[in-house]
Amino acid sequence: MRVWRAFSIVLALLGSLSAHSGPSPAEAAGGAQLAEEPVGWGPCSHTATSLEYSPDAVVLDPGELVRAESGLIFSAYNGKGGLDLWKSIGPERAGTLRVKDFTPLLADLSPLEPTRVGTRVFFTAEAPEHGRELWVTDGTPEGTREVKDLWPGPIGSFPQSLFEFNGLLYFSAVDEKNGQELWRSDGTAEGTFLVEDLEPGVEGSSPQSLTLGGGGSLYFVVERGSYRVLMWSNGEAGAVELFRVDEMNTLESLTLVGRRLFFLTASMHDHMTELWMTDGGQPVLLKMFSEVHELATMGGRLYLSASSMEDPAGVELWRSDGTAAGTLRVKDLRLGAEASMPQSFTVLGRRIFFSADDGVHGRELWVSDGTAAGTQLFEDLLVGEMGSSPEVLTAIQGHLFFYANKEGSGRTPWMSDGTMEGTLPIEGPTAEAHTSEMQALPSGEFMRSGWNVFFTAEDGPRGQKLWALPFRPAGRCPIATPPAP
């Protein structure tokens, strides 16, 4: 039996916020209405504040940040061999609270794969009596429970590939009879069941790469015998096979562009990578590449970091409109055989931002509108051959957040409004300490929840902490009171 175990510690829970007048942080955290309104968002300052916890709390290495409906939830080691679950609405007094103490559990029994579905968050967790199973929470200790013991007893069903589809949770899990197959859940024991046994027997089909398709469809990859197979489903039994490759090839990077699905296959023999496209029917081969590293979507096109077999340029920026003729290189940023290696693609409006090394400025921040003329160096943040090495580029409400090196300060969080003048480092309260600035974690992520953008960074000798930058709709930033004469 194939059982996949993960060892990273992540969890999300759903929290609640106090009521506010006007567009509240709770409404902002939900995002559905405000994201569509013509209301500009922006930072209230360029100074972030580290979150404060209760005096007796030890919070180490905050885990994955999850934007729930009305707050930010994260997990962190508590220094006692376990982890606690925390909820935060920002640096306000009593704005960061412990949700649940998991100290009695061992570190390798920690929750994994937090996935929001509606107002709840599903995750997997392990308990000695049931093994790793599916759990759900409404953001309160009493509302956090195991959904169902899919493999009764201490072995566990090891749910994975959790994915929201049509208001339900879809996932793969193992049971004693069917092996690893596709399941779904509405959060109740009665509403949690096997969707379909796609590969009869105790091995199962190992569903993975669940991806939303056009027209309310679901794509995913399974293993059938010695083949990897792309499936189409409406969420019920009767999934349709669209495409297959043998076990010496990978089938990965499922990416939706409009109503079309792009994906990659790669041979383990000659290491060539093929780009394919389907609109729900027979997939079409678009192009063969020697390397493909990253995919992104913008304006109904696919963008990728790739190198072609017949092109002497190295890994550069490419685009595809879903046809073979329309799959072409945008621009050779580093002339010659050496590659500029575009990476960390992030779409902001009608432009795609990324980092690349042109051989002159080092790895710096670039921008493209999809044309050669509109693809250029955005800003040389750190002059010299090494460059500032931007990474973790994240678009939030018309602004770009990322980490990059700053002269004399090391890794630092930055933000940009899409202009060079509006691209600035985020300052922290330890600016005068010996660390000079916050030293950002390369793996940190940016996440807006309510009226703050959260991220993880070093806080001098106090180690890794969670920070919040005030970020609100237009007209909602507090007005500073001038000092008394």
C-alpha cells in the first residue's frame, strides 16, 4: 500500500473579528465583495509591527499563513515539543490569541494541508487512537473535530491533496478495501464518502494534482497500472480518462487558462518536456522544450520559463495562446546560450512581474506586458553583478510584495504600487538594533487578512516572528494626530 507522509507543520483555522463600521476587517478578510468593488487599497505606512503574544507564550517559527473568512490563522512551535494554533487580526491589543494547545501531541502528529471550504477549514491530523485522518474546524476549540475515521483503528487513512470544489472538499485517502482513491466531504461523517474506485484493489489510483477546470469541472491525475492518467470529472462517479503516459514519464503542472487546461509531460529517458493543452477533449501537443521551470496565466495566455530544443537561448520567458503557432519566446533577456532563468511569476493587473538575471544587473525585478518591447528591467534594487534576488513575489490588491536584498541590510521585505517611485522596503521596529533591518525568511509568504498584510521575518535576537503591515481600503487609514505645540 502506498502511504504518503508529510513532516512539515502547517495548519489553518477559522477565526472571528470584532465588528467595525464601514467595510470591516471581517468583510475585507472574506474578500468576495470588496475585491470586486472599485475601491483602492494601500498601505497606511511603510512600517510593519511584530505581533505580540501573551507574556508566558513561546512562539517559534510561525507556519503557513492562512486567510480565513475573518482572520489570519497560523501554527507555531511552542518550545515544549508541540505546537499551538493562533488567530490574529493584527497588532492591536489582544488581537493575537492562542486557539488551541497541541503540546500533548508529538511534533510528527501535527496538522497538515489546511484547506478552506466556505466558512470552515479542513485539515489532516493524527491521533494515537485513529492515526492520521480528516478534521474540520469552525475556529473554536469546541468546533474542532475529526470528521470521520475512514480507516478505523490506529493506522489512519492519510488524507492528502485536499481541494475545494463546488463547496465541498475533495481529497485522496486510503482505506483497507479500496486503497488510495478519491473522496469528498461536506464536513459531516454522513457526507464523507468515496467518490469512485478508479483502480480496483488495495493499491488504488492515488489521485493527485486536483485542479479546477472550465465550466465547473475537475481535473486530476491518477495511476492506473503502469500509466499516469489525466482525468476529467464533474465531482461525481464516472470520471473520464483524457490522456495517459507510461510510468517513465511525469504528468504535472496542471494550469487553467480561461476554459483551457495546460499541462506538462516529461520523459525520464531524454529529459524532454512537452507542453499540452485541452479544453476538455483530446489534448493537443503545443511544443517540446528541453526545460520548463514555472507556469503562470495572464490575459488568457500561459506564460512559462522555458528553453526550446531548437533555440540557442537558455531558459527565457515564453508565452502560449493555446496553439502551436502561438507558443513562442517573448524575449531573450540574456543574449547567448546562458539563461536569465525567469522565476517567481506574479501577475499584477495587466503585467507579469518576475525575477531574472540578464548577466549585467544580477538577479533583479523584471516586468512584462507579454510583448518583447514591454518586457524590461523594472528596477535595479541592488546595483552590482549579484543583484537583489527578489523572491516570493505576491500580488495583493493592486500592490506587489516580495523579499529582496538591500544594501547593508540583507534580506528585507519590500512593497510596490507598480511604479519605481512606489517601490520601497518595509521598515520594522528593530531598524536601530544591531540587525539594522528585519532579515526576511526566504520561505516567508505574504498574506492579506482583514486590514493587514502579514509576513514572517526575523526580529533580531528574538528570532522569526509574524509581522503585520496596516493595509486598508481608501479612506480607512487612521489620521495621525499632530503633536501638541
